[in-house]
Amino acid sequence: MALYDTIGQTYRATRRPDPRIGAAIHAALGNVSSVLNVGAGAGSYEPPQTVLAVEPSAVMIAQRPAGAAPVVQAVAEHLPLPDKSVDAAMGVLTVHHWQDVPAGLAELRRVARRRIVLLTSRADVVAKFWLLADYLPIAAPLDPALDTPIDLLTSLLPGAEVTTLPVPRDCTDGFGAAYWSRPEAYLDPVVRAGISIFARSDPAILAEASTGSVTRSNQANGTGSTATFASSRR
Ligand SMILES: C[S@@+](CC[C@H](N)C(=O)[O-])C[C@H]1O[C@@H](n2cnc3c(N)ncnc32)[C@H](O)[C@@H]1O
């Protein structure tokens, strides 16, 4: 069973696409006429030029809105497309979940004629993020984002440009670092269900680690979090 069949049940409740992140993704894609969305989930950030979505989780596929692009249940490591069959391949907040990142990126390079756009979190920033570093170090080893540094992605995407995108203070897409200035949100079970680091962790251990302690905000020192693009011209 795909991981997101278990942890993706209520994904759309808190994972609403953020318009500023969406604009940055679409700008990075540029003037392309066909897009493959890999690890597409419920379809967040999918541009109108999307010709196919690839997603392993049936639970996530079931949350795609009516009228979304056609979807096939598959993984990045084995894309069911011919060579050079789309202008661009994109993957949003997915690459760190892949079983075999080099194999998945080789597949994106195989099928994309012009461009690959990935949005992911920066492992070095995630490692220092106050929620993980100060309150939940016990959960940190479960966070696959820490094993997928940008350097690994750029080494597999020759010529890739990396752009750092700050996570907005009021980010509407409730991923792990989205609530960096709204710490109380991390105590909300609905918010937690939409964040893989919580959804994968033993609730008893998390309760012990975080009860009553996630009360501070980083607004004072302005330390937020960032997401990063690796976009590669083909
Ligand atoms: C955090 S969600 C992101 C979904 C969507 N891209 C978004 O921005 O909302 C991560 C997605 O990656 C998918 N995924 C996990 N392993 C994958 C793999 N090997 N190949 C493709 N997608 C994968 C999950 O099923 C899940 O839907």
C-alpha cells in the first residue's frame, strides 16, 4: 500500500495550494504546452497545460477535483510514458518521498523535452527548523526531507538552477514548515494529519515530546523557513 493511502486521508482539508507558491511554480515552468505532474497527489499547483498526472496513492487520486488532468497510478521511478513525450515534468513536495530518487529523476529526464521543475524543502533549513530541532528531535530521523539535500538533486540534474522561495507567513498549503509563525497550529490534529512527519510518527511519542511546549513563534527573530526550486532546462 502506498504511504499516502494511510496518511493522505484528509489531505485537502489543510493542503490548499498557496497562490504565491503556485505563481512561482508556473513561472519556473515558463512557456510550455504539455506538462507531466509527478507525485501529483490531489492536483495542487497543476497548470492547465497538464496532460497527465502520475500518483501512486489511490486515496490521493480520489481527492483530485472533477475536471483535473487524467491520472495514472504509477511511480516516478517507472513513468508510463515514451521518451521526450512532454515539454515539462514537474514534482511538487514529492521527491523526498520517492524510494529511489536517482531512478525517478532519470525518468523525468527521459520523458521531458524541455524542462524539469521540482519544488522541495531544503534539508539544511528543515534540520534547523525550530519545530524539529527544539521540540521534536525524536521525530527528525523519520523526516525523509533530511535525506534529500538540494546538492543531491542538482548533481542528478546537470545545469539545474536553484531558486529559494520563502514560505509565506500565512501560507495556505499546510506542509511541515507552513505554520512557522503560527506555532499553535502544530497542536491541531487536523493540521498534523496533513504533515507527513506527524502522520508517520507514533502519536504517544509525539504527545510526550510536544505537550504544552509548542507555544513560541519565530516572528520575533524573523527566522522562517524556505522551500527551494531546482529547475532544469533540457
Ligand atoms: C506531500 S504529497 C504532494 C502532493 C502534491 N504534489 C501537492 O503538492 O499537493 C507527496 C506525494 O508524493 C507521492 N509519492 C510518494 N512516493 C512517490 C513515488 N515514488 N513516485 C511518485 N509519487 C510519489 C505521494 O503519494 C503523495 O501524493
